[in-house]
Amino acid sequence: MAEALEWMQYVLAPQVINGASIGVAVVLMALGLTIIFGLLDVINMAHGEFYAMGAYAAVILIAIGIPFWWALLLTPLFMAVVGYAVERTLIQRVFHSKDRHTLTLLLTFGLAIVLEDVLKIAFGANPMRIETPIGGSIEVFGLFFPNYRMFVMGMGSAIVAAVWIFIFRTRVGAIVRAAAFDRHMTASLGVPVNKVYALTFALGVALAGIAGVLLAPIYSVFPTMGRDFVLIAFSVVIIGGMGSIKGAVIAGLLLTQIQSISSLYISPVWSDPLLFGCMVLVLMWRPQGLFGRLGHG
Amino acid sequence: MAKFGGTHMLELRNIHTHYGLSHVLQGISLTVERGEVLGLFGRNGVGKTTLIKTVAGWVTPSEGQYEFEGQSMLGVSSDQICRKGIGLVPEDRRIFPGLSVEENLVLGFMQTPAVGRAQQARKLESIYQRFPRLAERRKQSGTTLSGGEQQMLAIARVLVGEPKLLQIDEPTEGLAPMIVNEIFDLILALRQDGVPIILVEQNVHRAIEVVTRFCVIERGRIVLQGRADDPESHQTLLKQLAM
């Protein structure tokens, strides 16, 4: 009994906490992806690059002397402007065509390549780092956890809760859900649907940007940093249900825990195949994912 | 006929609408005046709903002119058309799933964004007085209502924005006879309130009791027009529709 408790305290608990801190960041990424898909029906292949842009924006702001906390506030605002501009100038151009799904997929894929190369040209391929803004660690049940990771968990959870409240408990959120289900009817109630699309795209990109800033002090910042991370986020969105906010949150936290706990028993090399294996299983059993799409009840 | 751009509330002149290669509306010209209820009759697939969608801005006409209160509506987006005062109750109600009855109703206030919250609350209460069953179910998801209640909700959702002209497409389709009576009573009450309406309806025998004027559409063209209170027009209408 004592051995089991010790195992839980010293082996399992650290893995769970580490998994949760990554999980919250994955949820932020997946949330942006799923909101964009749920509303606009656009699979945003450039989401990983927006995440990287968020991290680089924080690097620049900190380099010119702006404190991390201001960077944490300013970066999502900047990324929201970027997202709004991308939606209005690029996505809207192909949004009303018959081949919308293929065109937006190719457009965002092309955008991802361009953004990645721009980051390489501007900052070089070498990784950069941001100083951890909160040092030290906190003792929980006799174990020490880095304060910053605990902060990321708290901040990420607060953002997820705020997005949830915004979408499901406000009038603007009701407009977003209505537009996600039926853009013609929503427009015929006087809602400027194209603006709602652009603002929602901006929200999704801002969420990717804030994930980039939050994780920059934990991981290195480099031009291709979004690639692997966005694959996990895509798996989360597919498992949770394309366009489902609830699905992104539950699948994001669950899958990062599976990855984290499984690494106690199997080589971490297998953590990604395990994740994709879960995705294949869910697709075989429930192709639409675990939960319903945004605006579809 | 009055010159285009005259005093009509709504005026369509030689409207042609295509869906790909399909030429659906083939030169529709009609007017709607303040306070009148215009019935659009005809068999399925003749272009009645396309006409409604064209007026609402869902479909862009390939040719013709379209004015509302003297302003051209060609190329105007459907949200702007709605904010100019043309409300739409579409054929299949299109209640938003996952949104409560009240959330569906509150969305209707987007038609008049300048109206303040206090005025909105008063308007909502007056809507609940007119539709007491919606008041009882205000927290319930809109799509869990019965067909008749959903139709009431679709109409109420547009009425909260006090449209200057209301388009109602097939409001009684698939509803029980008792509910059909309620819907026609409601349309009659709206007519008495002076709300101009374009009504598309298959139940011509009942619809003729609530409209003031009618048009019969065949293959995208208006083939007959008349006044509902004129017995001769009435008989010609029934003959035209082979009833």
C-alpha cells in the first residue's frame, strides 16, 4: 500500500502535472483550430505558423525591453490583427467559391510555407529562448513543480474558461454559434456574417499566438516549432470532433495525459504514434469525432 | 404602371435569376405597397422561394432592377437588406440548434442594432405576450419545440426587429390543421397591424382569406395577378391552379 502511494506521489503525479501543463497549451491551439473550422469550415494549415509567430512576437517585444507580462497581453492582440487581415484579404477571396474546402486548405498550406520561410529569413534557423518570467518552484504533496508550469496551467485554464463563457454565455457567442450553423439565416437577421467570420478567425489565431508566448519560456523558439505541435492539435480536434469546443478541451487534456503517462512504460519515441493510433481508432469507431460541431447543438 | 423608383414600398422590374444553367426567374416584375399582404402562389419549383431569396439577398439576380423604399438593393448584402427593414421567415424555419428560444429571439435584435437594451427587454416581453408558448419555453432549446412552435419562433424572431416588410415562405407546410389555423390567424393579425407581407403558401384556399393581392407564378414568370376581394379574380386563380 505504502509503495503504491509512493509510486503515485513520486512517479505518477509529476507526469500528470507535466502532461497537464502541455495539455493546456495543446487545448489552446486546438481550440483556435476547432473554432475556425466550426465557423468557417476552413482547415487552417497555417495554425502552427501562427503559433510560431506568437512566440517570435514575444521574443521581439522582450528584446526591445518590454516585460514578458506585457508581451503576453500584446502578442494575442497583434496576432488577432494578423488573423483578421488574413481572413479579410486571403480567405474571403476564395471563401465563396465552389471548391472552398480545397482552396482554403491549399491557401493556408501555402501561407504556412511562406510564413515559415519568412521566420527563417528574419530570425535564422537557430533556436532562441525567452527567460522564464517566474522562477522557483512550488511544493505540492512533497513534490516540487516549477512555478511557471503551474502558471501556464492556471492561465491556460482561465483562457479556455473565458472562451467557453464567450461562446456559450454571451450574445456575441450566440451570434457566432448561429453563424456557424446557418450563415444565410444569420445574415437575414441583420448579422454582418463576414465580419463575424473575420473576428472569429482572428480569435483563433490569437489563441495560437498566446499558446506560442506561454510555451516560449518552456521550449525553444524556432521557425518550424509549430509543425509538430500543430499535428498534435489536429489529432485533438479530429478526436474531439471537428468544430467542437468541448471536444477540443476534453480530447486535448486526455491525449496529453495518455502521452505523458505512457512514457513511464514505453519509449517517448512512441508517444506520437500512440496519439495517432488513438485518432485512427476514434475515426474507425466515430468518424465525426467524440462531440458535436460548433453551432450544431 | 408607375415609373420605376416611384412610391412603391418594394418594386421589382424584370428580375432574372439563375442557378447555374437553370433559368429560374424569367423576368419577374411586381410591386408591394404599404399595408398590403401579397400572396405568391404556384406549384412547387416554379420560382416562388427563389423570388423570396432574391428579395432577401440570398440569391443575386442576373438581370433586372430591385428597389426598396426608393433605394436600389442590387448588390446589397442580405444583412444590410435585413437592416433596411426586409424581414424573412424562411421555408424550413431554420431555428438555430443549441440556441435557446430566447437566444433565437434575441438574435432578431440584430436587425435594429441601434435599439437599446431596455427597449429590447420591453419588446421581448411584448413578443412573449403575443406568443405565450414561447414565453413558457424561453430557456428550452429552439429545435426541441414542436413544428408549430418552431414556426411561431421563426416569425417572432423576425418580428422583434419590427421589419417594414415581412416575407413568409410556406409557413404552414407540414403542420397540423389546428396549428395551420393559428398561423393564419397570426398573419391576419399582422395584416391588421399594418405589417406589409409577401406570403408564399401552397394552401391557397386559406391564404386567399388573409392576402389582399396575389400573383401566380409559372415557370419563373407571373402569369396571373389579382385582388383577393374580387370574386372574379378569385375564380380565375382557382382555375389557373386547377383547384
